[in-house]
Amino acid sequence: MSDLVPVTGWAPIAGKWKFESGVASYEGPERPESEWPFGLCISKTRFVEGEAQATVIFDGPNSCFDARIALGYRPLDGSYFLVGLGGYGRAYSISHCRRSFWRPLAAEGNPDNLRPGQSYVIRVLVRGQRVILEVDEIPVLEHVLPMPLPFGQLGLFAWGDKRGVDFKDVSVRAERGDVFVVMQFSDFEELYADVIVPTVKHFSGLRPYRSDEVFGPGSIIRDVERGIERAQIVIAEITPANENVFYEVGYAHALGKPTILLVNESKPKLPFDLSGYRCLFYQNSIGGKSKLEDGLQKHLQAILDQ
């Protein structure tokens, strides 16, 4: 795609790598017969939403057949997600690494179908916590991550005690994501249209929407769940004791989704399970509107800066 931006500049973290003419080549582990024969290199590119792409070539029949894109790498704890070819005895996989322990999240396909000398275009689409892997423009895996993808560095990963994996044309299209708004639809139209929507749109690229703005057949609750999964941030108005709203907030919390809770100051008491969360209180007045806009902007900015 024309808006993909090439990723340049790589720093090896593990294994042997060669960088030449825009190609990153894995050349095996640091030591022969290593217990953990893997390679990892990272770039300065930070990525949390959008798409990442690379062309992978396995050089020969004796090369390793494991080549994946690393997402959300953070030097502090070494945590990151891996999406791409190979892993766990399968052709395609999505996994999570934390403190040098790799845990598979999804895996499919027979690895014997990966051929030496053939190029594969791997494309990773990220929307909130929903990740889709495409190989040569064909969707092969889709999974909801157990936690939000951290705003970490993009990298390349290979596993095996043999050399012979080339990554070419590594590129990204980074974007800001959706802000899913949870509320009781009646009585809060002005709050949504006059405060939430313009405040969210103040941050270029953020897209506010509610479940009633989704059209077509299907389950309403599944649309809500999918909206929360795909969102980067959730905003919830929890003033009325609405069971549907509380369910949706609970689902967002279960996913670890950054959630901003709005409460009208007229509400006498919050439910016990929500009373321990930081809330943004507001008043139905001209001054209250301005204060809410300012507070909402600060909350959004704090989340985006993480």
C-alpha cells in the first residue's frame, strides 16, 4: 500500500544478524547447539495500531522455517508479541513472550508447506486487541490478545539453529484507533454528540463510535464485544445503574482495556465493584461541560502517552 512507511535501522538483541541493502538476515544463534536458538532484532519504530508487513524468504532446505514480526517490544521487561510464519510445529502462529518464556496464543497449518526459496508476504493487522495475520493476502489467523498491545518497538524474530531467513521490505502503517463509547442511549445524546465526540476527535486519528452506529445483521452483544476488542480506549458513562453498561465495562476491564469512567455528580453512590476506580465526575451545566472536556482530554492524553 502507498501509505506504508519503510522500517529502517535495526539493533540485534539475540542471535546473529546481517543488515545489508534493506534486508535483515538471521544467521543463526549466538552459540552452536544453544538451548534457546533464536534471533531477535528491534527497530526504533514504535507501533500499536495499524499494519506491519514484511517479505520473508527461506534461503534453502536446511534453513530454519520460523520468521515472525515482533510487536510491542519493551526493553524494561522484554515483553512482546510474535505474529508470523512457523512456531509450535505449525505454519502460522501468534504468541506472547514475557521474561524469556514464550506462550502460544493461536497456531494453525502444516509447516511442511513452507518452501525454501519461495517468498511470503506476511501482513499483520492490529485493531485494538484483535490481531489478524495474512500471508500473501490470505487471512490465516485471527486472535484477540489477552491484554492491550503496549506502545513498544517493532522487531523481527526467527527461531532455529540454522541460518537462512531473510526479511525484506519491512514496513508499517501506524494509526490511532477506535474509542468505543459505552452508555445508556436515552438521556445522554447531548453528552455524546456535544462533548465526547469532539473531544475524542481533538486527537487526530482517534475514532469515537457507539454500538448503535453499527449496521447490518448479527448479534448486538457480539457487535459490542467486538467493538471493545477492537478499541484502543473505552469511555463509559456509568451514572444510571444499567446492567448492559456494567456488563460492557466488566468486559473491557477483563481485557485490561484502558477505560475512562464518567459519572454525573448527582449520583449519590457508585456500585461497590466500581467504587475503587478513578472516575471523571461532571455537572450538567455550561461550566461543567468545559470542565468535563478538559478532564477527558487529560485522561485521553495520559493513555496515549503510555
